[in-house]
Amino acid sequence: MSLELIDLELSLHGRVLVPSLSANVDAGEVLVIMGPSGSGKSSLLAFAAGLLEPPLTARGRVRLQGQDISDWPTERRRVGLLFQDDLLFPHLSVRDNLLFAARAGDRRARVRHADDALAQAGLAGMGDRAPASLSGGQRARVSLLRALLAEPQALLLDEPFGKLDAALRQQLRGFVFDTLRQRGVPTLLVTHDPQDRPPGAACIELPALAAPDV
């Protein structure tokens, strides 16, 4: 699997935020996108996911596994998204949050798959618990598992560690990057913290601009 950004340019009210940018992220690799607020980091992810909205505009192409998905609706792209907030459904159990994303099929098999994923993430036996009963780090792990159970062909991470304390950030970074490497998912990571960059990962730094936070 690979994710390609080809001659991407982002503009706001006719002003260029991100000049022509091209990058290739292979299976299991992470490309880090850094820059201050207003530099267009999150907007770049929105373009890759098919979620960019006016007044932002973009030129360029996105390829996933060799297919040009630039004009595809979001639901066809099979691109997972993970944000600073975990966005778990509070009215569903931890297991049912995972099943919401998992492919349809025999429920018993789906439940086993979800419980196996929880066990691998160090969350064995927590499937019946409410998300509110988990710690911040545990919720973040469940959020990642939910994104991965949808079997995305690429993953977009927007400041996923931003609300965790230093110890949890370090722990979750290792879990996230090890999991993505093992599963061979190409990943774009937006952050302003240099410590979020995994060892050996390529990095694109966007310049500061006098523009609203996008």
C-alpha cells in the first residue's frame, strides 16, 4: 500500500497556504507534517480525506494504492481519521464502539475480532465497559483500534497525542507507531511537537503564515 500527494497546493481566499507539495508514503511508513497554527496542516489532511470545504481550495491529486482518489467521496476512499479528541460514542460499550467500525458479518466472529484487538492493545476484559470509565490513554487506544477495524488503506492522524500528559504521550506513541508498522498502513501525522515524530520518519515543515487557524 502507498499514499501519494501529487503537486498539492492549498489556498485560502486566493492566498496560497501550502505551495506545491508532493510526497509518497509507503506501507507502514509515517510522514510527519509539522508547522504552527494557521500553516495548513489540518487542511492538508482534510484534502486527502475528501473533507476540504470552502473557503479553502486545493489543486493537486491524491493516489492510494496507485488509484487516483482525488474526486472520490470520502466514504469511498477507505482513509481512516484519528483526531486529538477520541470521539468515542458515549452511549455504546467499548466493544460496540469497535463493532461500529468493523465490517458486517457473523456477530460472534466480529465480537471475537474486537475482543482480540482489545487484548492485543492491553485492554483485555474491557469490552463491556463504558468509554467514560477508561483513562485518557485507554480511550485513545480504543479510538485507534476502531479506526483500524475499518481496515483503512491509509490513516490520517491530526494531533492524536495532544491532550495526553507526557508519560501517556510516550506510551501511546510507541503503541500507535508499532501497530501501524505491523499492519503496513501508510500514515500522515500532523503535529506541532517534534517529539511526536517517530525515529527515521520523513518530515515536512510548513511555514508560519499570518492567516486564521486552518
